[in-house]
Amino acid sequence: MKNIKIALFLVLLVGVSSCDDFLSETPDNRLQIDTPEKISELLAAAYPDGTYIELTETMTDNVSDNKSSLVNINNAQSYNWDLQDDQTGRDTQGFYWNAAYKAIATANQALASIEELGNTPNLNPQKGEALLARAYAHFMLVSIWSNRYNPATAGTDLGIPYVTKPETVLLATYKRGTVKEVFDLIQSDIEEGLKYATNEYRTDYLKYHFNKEAAKAFAARFYTAKGDWKRVLELTDGLGNKPVGKLRDWVAYNSYDFPNKPIEYAKNTQVTNLLVGFPSSICGRATSSNRFAFTRAKERDEILGSDTNIFNKDWLIDISIQGASGANVAVYKFGEYFKYTNVTAQIGLPFTGVVLFSNDEMFLNRIEAHVMTNQLDVATSELEYFLGTRTDGHDASDVLTKEMVYDKYPVIDGEYTPFYSLTAEQTSFIKAITEARRREFLHEGLRWFDIKRFNLVVQHNTYNSQGQIAKTNILVKDDKRRAVQIPLNASNNGIEKNPR
């Protein structure tokens, strides 16, 4: 292992209102985090104030070249899995890296303050949130900047620094642990955090913080990555095998006009939404402005065409034409909110509502766990229900059978290669679930983690001005580019780069 340095910032002052009422000034002007209320306020900043969405989505097979002449360097680099420049602007890899570690620093300060206050039972809700927030930020970092979890190689694959103490200096020395070490620490934080997760804490802002259901959804995502199917089933048991009224209602969503669709999509009152964030981001603009984006060809041929529906009907998922050329299409998911810092100069900060965890993802993880525990009859019934809620005109005659799944999603030798073995029957079901997840979370960047987990091959073509293929770039199996290169601003501070 090599010692490395990472720039982290101690976030001690976060939106505490009426500070004159209860804050006293210390000699170095540092805020004293010495009450449960102050710890709760601090934890508002324990979630990354940035998003991976544009980065990871662009690397997937959801995206293709719309053949426009406009090129955004970060968009182009992500499309070619070649992130080299010092991209630290909003929605870039460097921005999210820094945002995640700032969130971790905040969670660590909250935990340290809890210890200083005696770690008493009345602080358990704050402790649970801090542990889960710390685990979440580390999990997203290792999922992007390291190889996929594989127990056969996790002991030697490079992980990311797992930071457990608050920072008191700008540059601190750390050891970049292995993927196994990072996953072990994440698991420890998750399981401890689950003990204290509650819905009785921060009730007015429940879905903006780790509540019981959000904690279980995060844990289910983590254990799905690890292949611990028994634990996934335990965590998702509350959904049952037919979660009526708990999934996204696409009929209701489609009834809203376009300006209100993204507001409704990420609304905390939507039953399916378990954890909602408002990071500083303009990721919603990418659906219309990026050259490498979700295009009409992808929509019609691969993802939302009626021939992709196992019941041979149209999907309920509603799309709109984007961009001046109409080459891009989008599901309206991201509502942007602009906070003016100077109204006269018309400058400020954009924030975008994003769904971090939902019942929809949780239920798909549950179906996958039933497949991997050879409960195919249960999985068939669950998959029928899920797909039915996304199918226009679905009725009692649309009965899903295992044979339909095998026929619609035939086994292709060597296509899906997770670290664990799959039978032919499991492979077809896993393909069906993965494609459902792909469709459900268009634009949200989650497809990238399935591409890594199943070691899927992705081909990206770039076209010239005559509309001819100028370059074909293929992300092959076990391609080293699957572990995104460490941001330049971080590697310049001593963090070891990923091998290329």
C-alpha cells in the first residue's frame, strides 16, 4: 500500500439559522457542535453537493452520438471513457469527487461531536444518519473510481481512501485501501447505521435524510453489488411480492405538463421516493444540449420501442424531443432551481432535484435476489407486476411466463459475466431485470453500475460531418477504463492513479 494525500475540507458551518441565539464565538471562530440540534443541522451537509449523473450516464449504452457539431469536453471524454483533463466544474468527475469527500468530512465531524457529547441514546438518530451518509459517499466513490466488487480480486484491487476522522488540516496523509477493505468498512457503517435509522427524526424533512426505508434501500443496493442475496431479501421484505401503491405511478406522472413533470418526479411526497437530494447541478440541461446523449435511435430501437415490451404494448414512460435538431429525447426528471446570489448581476447557483433511492430500485433488487436464490416462480410474478405498471393498456390477459422471459431475453454466450455463476434460466431473468432497470432509470446514471457489475461490453460510435462513422470505441470486458481515472486535481495531491 502506498501513502497518499487527499485534500479534504472540514465543513463546520452549514445553514444554521438564528446563530446569534445559540452560538458563542471561540478564539478561532470555529462553530462549537455541542448540542443535538447543531449536529442535526450539520448533517444537512453530509450528502454530496454534486452528482455523478452526467458522468456515469454518458459512459453507458444509453447514449449515442447525435451527430451535432457542438462538443462539450467533459461529455466527449466520458463518452470515450478517457477522463484526463482537470475537469472540476459542476457535474464533472472532479466536482463529484470533492463533493463526496466534503460530505464524508461533515459526517465524521458529526460523529466526533456525538462522541464528545457522551454518545448518549438521545443522539442515536444523528449517529445513524452520519454513519449511513459516510457509508453512502464512500460507496459511490468506490463504485466509480475502483474496479467492480469481485471477492476473488477485491483483496488486491485499489479502493479509495476510507476516511473516518474529521480533518483539522488541509492536506492529510491516507492509505488507499483495497476494494475489500473499503467494502468491509462500508458494511460495518451500514449495519451500525441501520440500528439507529428512524422515521421519527427530522419528520418535516424525512426524505431529505436517511430514514428507515432509505437506509434499507441503500443497504439493498450495497448487498446486491456484493451478491448477498439473503440479506437483500431481508432488507426488501417490507415491499412484499406485489407492492401495490408503492411504485412510481407513470400514469399520474404523464398527466402533468412538461414544466411540472420534473418537479413531481423528485417530489418528497411521491411514495416511491425514499431519499431525495438537491445537489448543485445542471444535469437536466445535458439531455438537450449534449452531443452524446439519449437519442431517437436508442429510444426507438433499444429501450422504449414497443418491440422491447414483453407484452408487445407501448411503454407508459413518456419522452419528449430535445434540442434544436430534435435528435435527443428525454424523460423529464430533473427540475432545476436557481438561487440568486446577486440578483442585480443575475448570477447564482443552480440546484437540481434528484432521486437517490426509490422503491422502484429496491423492488428490482428484490426480484433479482429471488432469481439468484432460484425462486423463479416468485420472480416471474414480481416481474409481471413491475412491468405491468410500466405498460400502457396492461390488463389481466397479460400474463408473464418463464418461457416468455427465456424467449425475449435469450442467452448469449459470454454476454453477462458477473463474478458469480449464472444458469441459463437465471441469465435470461437477469437480462430482463437489468433491461427494466435500464429503462426505469434513464438519465440517472445507474446503468453504469450494472455495466460494471455484469461486465457488459459497450460500443460507442462517433460520426463525422457527413454522417459516417469516424471512430468506434469499445469498452471490452475487464477494460481498465471501467475504473474511472482519479481526477487530476486529486492525483496532483498525491492520490495514486488507476492503472491504464
